Amino acid sequence: MKRKVAQEQNRPNSANAYNHDTNVKQHVSIKQTAFFRFYEELNDFLPEEQYKTTFPYKFIGNPAIKDTIEAIGVPHTEIDLILVDGESVDFVYQMHGGEHVSVYPVFESFDISSPVHLRTRPLRETKFVVDVNLGKLAQKLRLLGFNTLFRNDFIDKEIVELSLKEKRIILTRNKGILKYRAVTHGYWIRNDDPKEQIKEVVNRFQLERNFRPFSRCSCCNGLLRQVEDTLLQERLPNDTLLNFNVFMECKGCRKLYWQGSHYNRICEWIKELKVN
Ligand SMILES: [Zn+2]
């Protein structure tokens, strides 16, 4: 209704050009209010006064609900379901003011019938591309066998392109990347500590059933293959060759791996990750 009034005010009025101009200015600056409530971990993106509560949000015109939610600070990749006055809507829904909006994260369960879930189906193979701040997390994911791209000079645009082209989930500490319109699968890492970050990712993407430890190079992401010790005599000291039975080589950078003391530590760490 408010929109209709504004459009009528906007009509050219040759009899009174001055009033017409004034009305255009009024139309442009009319603010609408809608009421938002974000659920579960989506609250991580909100300031304290908006945390786990319904709050009013003002906007101008009829923006897409996706843009409004991102203006509030929540990346669209974190969202699975939006209800407007109890009805599920998709990202292109146009705001008009007065709505009550409930926003739910990915992996929440809902007590309502046939909602429009916004995420497309999960990607078939869980692969990642991580931002420049997450090198240690990338190494840990590779140790668990997950195909993970990382370079310390990636720019945002490259990360987005790799995500789309190779169907990779973006892991980032930079919320800005997740606001690119094209991004479909991404996750903002909450923790600073890499040990906690890996637990966060394992839980969030339910990775524990897909661990394939010691299959991938932690340095370059290349796949490992077994090599006979007889072929390694010029590359490893004799006592290493005598003390260990299984040797692996990275197909990418040719780094060698064997079951030394770090192997046992990694096995313990993997056991802990599965329990958490
Ligand atoms: Zn390698």
C-alpha cells in the first residue's frame, strides 16, 4: 500500500513542477522497517543488541532479502531457510516493510512443512579452498585426506573462481568473500586457533566419516603413492630405511613420508577429532 502511494506521488505533474521534485526526494528517502530474528550460530555475526532477539531494521526501497540480510552482516552462504511472516521465501524476495523475518542457518532442523531450503544439494566430494589466513587449517585438512587448495597470495576473486569452477567450499576468516553473489558454498571460521578451527570444520561439514589420513601431501595437496624402499637408497639415510616398512611419496612435490614418531601423534590427534 505504501508503495502505491509513493508511485502516485512520483507521477510527472506539469502543473506543479516544484512539488513534483519535492515528492521525488521524499520518495527516495522513505524508510521501511522490517523485524528480523536470526537463529543459532547466525547470531555470531550480530552485535550484542541484536543477539538472539527480534530487532527492527530500516531500509530504503524494495531490496532483495538476500541483500538486506547481508547488510545486517550475515553472509548468504550461512543461511538455509528464510521465513517471512511464517512462509518460506527465496533470496530474491523483495522487502516491502512490516515483515517479520526468521533466518535459519544451514543444518538446522525445522518443525514446519515443505520449506524452501536455499542451499543446493551438498557437493558430492567435499573439497575446500581456504583463504590466506588459514594455512595451518589447510595443512590439517590435507593430513585428513581432504582436497584443499591454499596459497598465501590468493586474492578474493581467485578464491571465488576456484570455488565455482572446481565446486570447492570456501573456508574463510574474511566475511567479505562470502558476500560475493556467485558464492554458493562457503563458511566463515569462528575460531582463531587452528586446533579449534579443524574441529569446527569437521563438525560443521560432518567430515569424520570421510577421513582418509595419509593419502595427501600436507605441503602441496598432491596425492601420495607408496614407493619401494629399494628405490629410496639415495634419498633417505640407511637407519630410516631399516627402521620403517612403509614409504610414501607425494606425486606433486615428491616429498617422502614414513611412519615415524609424527605418524603416531597424528593417529592420536585423529582419534581425538572423531570423539569430539
Ligand atoms: Zn607434495
